[in-house]
Amino acid sequence: MRLNAELRRSAPVFAALGDETRLLLVSRLATGESLSIRRLADGAGVTRQAVTKHLHVLEEAGLAHSSRLGREQIWELNRRQLEEARRSIELIGRQWDAALLRLKDSLEKEVP
């Protein structure tokens, strides 16, 4: 099956979100607040070093970006990339709905 360009671009996003810790980090960043690694690690159940590694995976997928504020690295969510992934899921949902409708129509034609 050939994926269209939008679905192909979203694949790294879904791969990055497939990890529970990264999903938690995205959830925290989704509040709109810029957060330091220290604040992101608080209550996450992993070390700051692990949080940093997960943040870099999110960054590679285009989901997050960082900037420097003094000695701290501050992270923010890239909402545009999440919006693109949402559109991909909606596209898949529409395709699924169309396939189910075709199946329903086909089955109803077979009933005497």
C-alpha cells in the first residue's frame, strides 16, 4: 500500500508518540507552557538524562523544540506537527468509514 505524502510525514510523529514517557512529555508541553528539563522530569518516573533523550526523539520527529534560557534548556511543543498528525488520523478515519460503507452496501445487496 502506498502512503500519500501527508501520511508518510506523520509516521515519525506516531512512532515518537508510541512511547509512554514521550506521550507524557507531550501532554505536559501541550499546556502551552515552556518547560525546563528539570520541570519535565518532576514526577515523570525517569531521570533527567532519560527525559533529555526522549525530548531529542520528539525533536527529531518535529514535535518539540528547545531554546536556551541562561543555563537551562527550555522545551516547547510544535503544535503544527501534531495538527498534521491529527489530519492524517482523520484521513484514515474517513477511509475506514468509506470501506465499512462499501462492505455494508455489498452485504445488503446479497440479502434476498
